[in-house]
Amino acid sequence: IDNENYILADSTGLLLSKVNFRNEVQELSMNGIIGRDSTAKLAVVFKDFQADQVNDFLSIYNVKIGGIVNGTALISGVTGRPAFNSDLNVQNLSWFNDTLGDTEIHTKWDSQLNRVDVTGIATRGGEKNIQVEGFYQITKEDDILDFTAKLQKTYIQSFGHYLKGLVSNLSGIASGEIFLKGTAKKPVLTGKVYLQKV
């Protein structure tokens, strides 16, 4: 922890200054304000951060990740309606212990449409084997999902976790296009995927 850090708490939130955590080569830095208001912004910088350290927090979403994270995230209104902008690179991103590849993730908050736009590319063996594009829109009733994922010779073992009860011992390589649409409460997954080497 940085010796010059300080945290100030009041009724509007928390002010973080030079809150830096270091362990050998990895670093997580936070500067800004955690609050409800959209002007309360928190900047988070990742340097060689081992992603698996957040798996305890992600367990409520039934997610397990790994990889080395570098990049920045800017979060507004953390305790209210958060807005999220990020440019992250993850070396050897893994999903349930299966390596997806080197990954770029970019998010941008669109305040006019009240949504976060997401693009992501995972590259493995020199090929872009997973490309994701879409948005998550916050509404009063139920948040809206609209994502497209393109798979190109993607190992599917890591996604079998979500298909328990439908299939078992899922393995092989898949290519195709998947669409995640609908609402957060009622998501609809469609698409066509071609399996190889099953």
C-alpha cells in the first residue's frame, strides 16, 4: 500500500487518493470518488494484475476468470447508477480454467442512450477466435441486452459450465454466431454454431 494514500469518508461518499496496492510486479491503483452522483468518478488502473484474485467477488455471478490485466477503467456513480468506461487488455484470459486467448475489452458509457457499449476480441494462435460487440442498456423496468458473439475455431469446453443439464462432457471447436438479446431478467440466446472435433 502506498504510504501517501488517504481515504476520506463523508455523507456523499468516499474520496480515494493514491490508494495503490502492489505485490511484486502487479499493481492496482484507485483515485477519485465513490458516490451516487454521476460526477463522482473513480479511476482504476491495472498493471500486471492477476485477474483470478477477484474470483471470490465474481462467484455470485457464477464466473471464474484468470489472466494478467493491464489498462484503465473509469467508473462514475459507483453506488448509484454506475457508468463504466474502460480500455483493458488481458493476457491469456481464462474462463473456468480454459484459456480463451489474449483479449482486448473496451467499454464506453453512452449517457444519451443510458447504456454501455461493449467490444471485445480474443486472439488465440494468431486468430481472432472470439469477437463480441453489443450493449447493455439501463431502463426503469428491466435492463436491455443486445450482444453478438462471433466464434472462429473456438474451444467450447469452458462454456459447458453454463449448459449443465443440457449437455455433459462438452468439448471440441466451434465456429458461428451467437446472439444474446432480450432483458436482464429474460435473456434470449440464439444463433448457429458449427461443431468440429467433438
